[in-house]
Amino acid sequence: MLNAALLALLAAVLIYPAYLLWRRADSFSWRARYLLAALPAAYTGLGWQVAALSYEWAGCQGNMKGLYACTFSGMDVTPLIGYGFFLTIPFFFVALPLSLWLLLDTAARQIGEWRGRQR
């Protein structure tokens, strides 16, 4: 259940900002457009970094038998840390190129609007 919810959240973070910038960009301020463009890379990159930092902090290294003691406040956080490490793949292959393209497209549209005002 948790994995399905996290994957649905990942899909929403990757697809919805691009859709909003494609269909409804005029209804957002430029700052909001840039934040939407950076959202996919920020979500996946920060999730990956939080997992990397909390891996050692929560004691998830395991032992000789491969049993994990990956807990935080008595709750097992192994699936969340595993999901954070999974975010490395979408970060490098999907979210980072998507965010860079959206940022460049937003910047080009803003420059084009500035040029249109000058004439």
C-alpha cells in the first residue's frame, strides 16, 4: 500500500508540473513557473539525499545475518529509506532532464515576453 502511494506521488510530481506549465502557464507568476519547473528534480534529489543521510543515522546497515534495525521512534522506516534510494534512478534519468528542459523553456518564454514588451 505504501509503495503504491509513493509511486503515485512520484508520478504526480513528474507529470503534473509539466502539464501545468504546458496548459496553464499563463495563470501563474514567473516565480511559480520556475518553482514548478524545478519541482521534479527537487523532489527526487532531496528524497535521495535524505535517504542517504538517514541510512546511517537510523542504523540501517544491518549485521552479519542481514537483519535490519532501521527504526525511528519505534517505527520501521526501511521502506521509506528504500524508496529514497530508489529515487536516484528517476532523478538522473527522468527528473533532472525534465526539470532542466522545463527551466530552459520557462526562461525562453520569459525572455520572449520581455522582448515583446520592448518593441
